[in-house]
Amino acid sequence: MQEKELIPHLYRAEFRKITAVLGKVFGIAHIEVAEDIVSDTFLLAAETWGLKGLPNNPTAWLYTVAKNKAKDMLKHDSIFNQKVVNEIKYSSSELHEIEIDLSGKNIQDSQLQMMFAICHPGIPAEAQIGLSLRILCGFGIEEIAVAFLSNKETINKRLFRAREKLKELNVKIEFPPEAEINKRIQNVLTTLYLLFNEGYYSATRDKVLRHDLCLEAMRLTYMLIENESTNKPFVNALLSLMCFHASRFDARTNPKGELVLYDEQDTRLWDRQLITRGEYYLNKAATGNEISKYHLEAAIAYWHTIKNNDEEKWEKILQLYNKLLIIEYSPIAALNRTYAVSKVYGKEKAIEEAEKLNLNNNHLYHTLLGDLYFTVDPHKALEHLNQSLKLSRSAADKKIITGKIRKLDLEKK
Amino acid sequence: MNEFVLIFRTDYLPEVKFSPDEMQSMMQHWQNWMGGIAAQNKLADSGNRLGSNGNTLQPGSVITNGPYAEIKEIITGYIIIRAESIDEAAEMAKGCPLVVGGGGQVEVRNIVPMNG
């Protein structure tokens, strides 16, 4: 590895590990102190290594320095020490010598426990994603700001409020009791899925960053699979779903960074390896009696990796969307189901179903109706596409809709 | 939005047998119909299907064989939907495979709300 890439690489790989371990030692109320110590450690590394050259084992160096900084802090800042000791309530034998264990096992455990703490239903989803990116993924504030199309101040404020809320709720950094895991993990999975979607559907043009967000969401999901008590069928289903979606990552944008719709994608760009991995996790998900929404969504995503466009494919997809909607309604599933109806039963039938959906404020709804009416009634199609253009917010969406309107005009001539 | 129960009634005809293909197609019709209601966010409860085994208890501990309310007609299941009015609920019931394909009836009943 090039030396100039070393620190960013280590930062991405190690920041989150040390932060999780220190955060676990200090308690959620002092998570920011943990982040600061690790940031300081990296700063010291940059200065020292620049001056004296690289140590033999840079990771071990970072662990030792971070550990010493944490111990110093506990030893010399008596107010902080008291707070930590009071809140964590160490047993008396541990009172003066707080152990900081940076072994692989403890790093893994601390990160998982941190995941449960951060993905807490008491703080807004957006803040959960932000904190996850910062603490579980080691993203810089700048990067998070770019991912959210926001600025550093806003993100800092958002993270600050989220940390305050965790403190207020007195969230513990620990595994939920075995009996509660199934319930608590749902919120973790929702956050990981949102994190993935943030990368997959993000309006930011930065393709590398978006790709990173998807990979991070997959990595965190994989951590849950590696751990026995969280290796549940629906977690495998979620990872399978992410693999299938991610397989189209390169196909769904063109070299100019514009979105390419599913029907128009160059299927040679679909990543076979990720599709195979998706199939592997889908098979692993197929145990137990429960069919979760992630199972259904993974199965839908699986059918989308099949290249031919025959009726069987869309019939299967339609049935899966029916089941998904029966379990849990979402506008996007309702729209996708209607699209599948059009593929199986034709546009007239789909229009009839679409007009019952009552999603007039959703730009995707009007885009769908625009597509369905495209050849059936171009005037109505134009009305819907114009409405969609009015309601859409991102430049990428507007571009696609304008493209459709332009095509429509050509066909009328 | 109010809630309504759609109660499915069919004639109990054990002598009528369906081929696997027919059953597959029946299942798809049911799923499409329920999926269509769910897509409008109007499926409150996907309900239950009822089997054909049953006894009916009458006053005086008289037990009659079978779940039949009237001769040969049984309730085979129910779902709960959300609708503004009983007319809208009935409109939604029109798509039910029992009504479309014949072979049964759908009873639409309002649920009396417990809170106000």
C-alpha cells in the first residue's frame, strides 16, 4: 500500500473499532469523548509517523496510543472518571483499573452492542443513520454531509442532538436479552436498510461515496450474520437483498452519472459475483417458519436478476408484491406491484389498479401513470408527467421525467 | 376510515374437485385481489381461512354436525378492510374471486368501533 493512502485506510478500518471499544467502556453518555480520543490518536499518528517513519505495526501502535490516552483521561480527569464510574457502576475491584480490551473478540462484540445502542427507536431514523456512519463506519463529518447533501454544521448539530437523546434515554451499550433480540434487531435492520438505500438511491453525484455507503451497510449486516445470536434467517434475507441490488450498481448509472432505468440497463454490467452471493444468503435465509418482508423483498430482487422478460418472471414478482403488501403496506411497493400488474395483465388493467392507489402527491405515482398511459393516451400521459415533474425534487429525477416528456412529444408528431 | 369485515360464504360441495392448475389460478386470483386492496393501504387484517370441520352447539347442549348456518352453506373465511363507507367496502368486495367467478357470496358488515 502507498504510504500516503495508509492513514485514510487505517482511519476507515480502525476508527470505528477503537471508538466502539472506548465507547463501551465510557458509556453512551461519553461517546463523543471516545470519538475525540480516537481522532487525537490519528492526529498524533500523522505527526509522529511523518517525523519518525512508520512503526512496524501501525494498527498495534494506534491501539496502544488510544488505550493510553483513554487511561490517562480516566486517571487525570477525576471529574470524568467519577462520571464514568458512576454511570457504568463498575464493581469495586474494577473501580480503579478500568480494562480496555482491544482484542478481536471484544472489538467485534463492542461494535455489535454499539449497533444496537445507536439503532434505538428513540432517536429519528436520519440521526440513527448519521450516527451509524460516524461511529460504526468511521465516516468523517464532511463525508456524511456530502452523502446527505447537507453541510458540516447541520450534520454536527444532528449528531449532537442524537447523542444527547441517547444520553437522555440512558441507552446501554449491551446486547439485548436473548428474548428481546428478535424485536430489537428489527430496528437495527431498518437502519441498515436505510443506510443501504441512502447509498443506492442517494441524490449525491459522488459515485464512490455512494458505493461506500452500500458496502458499509452490507458489512454491518454481515457482522450480524457472523455473530451466532444475531444470525437469523431474516438477517440473511436482508443481506441477500442488498447483494442483488448492489449487483446492478454499475449498470444503473451511465458514465455521466445519470440514472439508467432497469429496462434500459446493459445486463452485461450486472455483477455476477454479487448475484451469486445473494443467492447464497437467500438459501441461508430459507430456514425456519417465518417469511419476513426481507425474504419477500429478496425474492423480488432475485427475480430482477433474471435477464429474460417473460411472463413467468413478472407473474412471480406480482405474487411476491401481493404478499409483501399484505404483510406491510408501503407506497413504493404499491407502485411496483402496479408495474408488475402491467407486465402480466397489460396496461389497461394496471391503469385501473393505479387509479385506486390515491398517491396523488407522490411524483413516482405520476411517473408510473405517465408510463402506463404513454401509448394508451398520450395526452393523459403528458398531464401525469408534468405533475410528476412539478412534484419531483432531485435533479436526476427531473432529468428522467423531462426525457420521457420529450419522447412523448416526438411520438405525437 | 371505518373498518368492515368481508365474510366469505360458499356452498359446501366436497364432490367438486379442482385440478392443481385450477387451484394455482384460484390462489393467484385471491392473492391479486387481496394485494390490490393492500396496495391501497386498505387491508386492515388479512383475516383467516376457516376449514370445513366443525360442530354447532345449540341451546340444551345439542350438537349438530357441521358448521352450516343454512343447509350446505358455510363460512370459509374473512378479511377486514378499511373504507369510507359501506358502499365503498361493497365496491371493493366486487373484485373478490368468489363473486367474480361465482361459487360464493361475500357479506359486507361494518365493525362497531369501540372508541367513539
